[in-house]
Amino acid sequence: MDLDTLLSFEWGAMAPEFIILGVITLLTLLDLFMPKDIDRRILGWIGFAGILAAIVFVVLSYFDEGGVTSILFETYRLDSFAKGFKLLLLAGSALVMLMAVSYEPKEGLKEYRGEFYYLLLAGTLGTMFMASSGDLITLFVGLELLSLSSYVLAGLRKKNLKSNEAAMKYVINGGIATAITLFGMSYVYGLTGTTNLLEMQQVLMQTRAGDMQFLLMMAFVMMFVGLSFKLATAPFHMWAPDVYQGSPTPVTAFLAVVSKTAGFVIIARLFITLFLMTPAAEGQNSMLFSLKDMIAILAVVSMVVGNAVALRQRNVKRMLAYSGIAHAGYLLVAISSINLLFLFETMWFYLAAYLLMNIGALAVLQVLTSKDDSEDLSQFAGLYRRSPVLAVLMSIFLLSLAGIPGTAGFIGKLGIFVGAITEPSKAYVLASVLIATTVISYFYYFGIMTQMFFRPAASQEKITVPVGIWITVILCALGTIALGIMPGLALDFYNGNLDVLKDFFAPGR
């Protein structure tokens, strides 16, 4: 590539990524040369400011009426899909960074605190590339940047055996998932002769050969199974509870929200682009429609297993891990319904709601477990007497996770339910399982509330809440209530600024 070609690209499209990359470089150098006695929390605040700057540039891109921008020969796309989900990814990372600044485990984190911040940003950068990928190579690079950063973050508490176990299990399961995903990608590349997603789509639309159909089905299954590990959907979820439990709490929040959101982003980008308009062997118009039963089965298993096993958990992090498996199942209901009028909007809104309620709940948990490093359910006993405000805020997050009316979680589940029962899917069984498993979830969510309001506290000591945690939980609570009472705020923003269906398959300029 000559210099003139390189300079001809519209590099402004990548401004948010360049900001995050610049901040990562800055934090790395500062951490290297700063005297060891200086508190590294200042690096976290710099990282937080960098994320806010990236959010500003993403929002400014909404005012660009030039359509889809693509650079580097369609390997990077800035379309409505990328803009919408980058906003979620960056917002989640900003809240996680606030948690990380306030995080102080029992054994301390002074030696590794600098690494904590720039590895979180590196993972965020990987998710942003995944959202804007127009090519298998770019997509895989983003996926691995997220994965490698997450492996190190999970084991950052080097003197903690549970953290060591979490990192080991995550590396092994993540490596297997990556290998399976890459194997599936290699089939599609071999059949099409290109790694560009839109070019692949054009080739696949023309194919009806039986042999190629079988190989495409193999590719679909392998890629979906590999990415299901990343999403922690059942039965590929066994790593999640141990990793969530052993990881530092901000890392748990990052894996539960930002990484999971990125997983659904990559599934939407990959499978809808490649398989929605690929003809199926049985004469159906779409291979994605012909294989939606497989996605539906994973959705049902995830909802049932996640909620059923969560009932038996005493460790709140493990409980939230199984809850996350169930929520991944709810989102798979939306994907298996393949109702394009609702799909992107429903996914975007539900992931926004999940971001707020899950990060908020984990932020409260971080405060309660900072002293003795125990995440047992008994930590919430008597919380209303020790800190009424914290108890009320936690109740808001739990009610939203349970899907109670008046919260963002209810509107999110309602959107998935409506999408499932309307044309063309009419997935009444999936909708019924969604409702039934949601009712099951009330038992363990309300069990935490019972501890907070009706159980005596083991200690009457007042709880000290760091500034970063206060900002996080208040923002999350306000967002959860606002999206529950006035969902139009988010939906009007989405519909007014993002034309995902038009942009998703459009070539870049």
C-alpha cells in the first residue's frame, strides 16, 4: 500500500479507537516511569477520561449523514450497527473503570494496579474493533485482543488461589472456543475465497450445491458453538461461575457486561451477514432460518439451566453468573426469532438495560465484600439498617434483573417477548419458556432482598462507599428507572439516529 492510498482513507472514522489506543500507550508509559510510591489510581481516572472522550466522538459520528464509512478496503466499517453498540461498550467500560478505581482487595493490588487499567482499555479496544469489523481477520483480531486481555485480568490477583484457578480455566476454555470458531471461519473462507464479509455474502447467495451446503452448515455450527463459549450459554457455560467468582469484581463486571455484549455483536455481524440471505439445502430461502431451531434449543437450555442452578447458589457472584447464562438465553430468543423489525432494536435495548442493572449490582457487591473477601449471601443480611440508600439501590437492580414492571429489565424482556410471538416467527414455545423461567428467577433475586430487609446484620458497622462506586450505582439506578418508566428515551434515540437495517448490508463509501 503506497502513502497516497494510506492518506486517502477517512481516518476520522476510527477516532474513538485512536483515542483508546493513545490512552493505553500513555498509561503504559506512565506506569513504567512513575515512582512506585505514587498511587496508581490517577491512571484509572485518566483512563476514564479517555473513555468519555471516545464516547463524545461516537456520539458526534451520529450527525454524519454520509451513510456507511469504510476504510482499509472494507475491513473496518462505521455503520449504524457499529455506532449503536460502541456506545454501549464504551458506557459499560466507563462504569467498570469507576469500579476498578475504587477496588481494593484484601491482599492489596498496588503492584499490578497500573496493569489493571490499561488491560481493561485493551479489552475495550478489542470490542470496538469487533463492532466495526467488515472482515473475518479484523473481527478475529478484535476477538483475540478482548480474550487475551480478559485472561490476564481474571488472574490479576496473583496471590489468590481462586483468581489463579479462574485464569487457568478461562485460558483453557477460551483457547478451545477460539480454535472451534477459527475452524468454522476457515470453512467459509475456503468456500468463498475471501475474508470480506460482504463479498462472502455475495458468493454465498449464489450457491445451492449440496456439498457446499453441508460444509456451510458445519461452519455455522462450529462458529456458533465457539462463540457460545464466549457468551457462556448452556451447555458451554461451565467456566463462567468459577471465572466470575475468582476474578476481581470489576473484571467480573467487565466479563458479564462488556464481553457478553461484544459476543452478541459478533454473532449478529457474522451470522446475519453471512447466512441470512444464503439459500438453504431444503429449498428454504435462508440458511439462518433453517438452522434457527438449533439456536432456539440453546436458548431454552440456557434459560432453564441458568435459572434452575442459580436457585442453589449461596455465593452471589456465582448466582449472578448463572443469572447471566439465563439472560444470554433470553437474548438468544430474540436471535432465534429472526424478526428483523425487532431484532437489532431489541438486542440494543436489552443489552443497555442489562449493562445498567448488572454493573450496578456488582458495584454494590464490591463494597460489601471489600473487608473480608467473602461473597456469601449473608453479606447482604441487614443491609437496610447499615446503609438504607445502598439497600434501596440494590433492590432497584434486582427488580430489574427479575423483570418487574417499572424497570428497564421489564421493558427489555417485553420487547423480546413481543418479537417472539409476532410474525414471522410465532415462537410461542420460546415465549412461554421465557415467562416461566423469569418467574423462577424471582426466588433467588428476592432471596437477596429478603436478606437485606428482613435478616439481622452480623455487624452494625456503617458502610463506607468510595466516590467511584457512588457515581456508578447512582448512574445505573437512574438509568434503570428512566428506561423502565420512559423507554421512549432510548428507543427514540435509537430510531432517530441509527438506521441499522439500511446500513447493515450497504457497501461503504
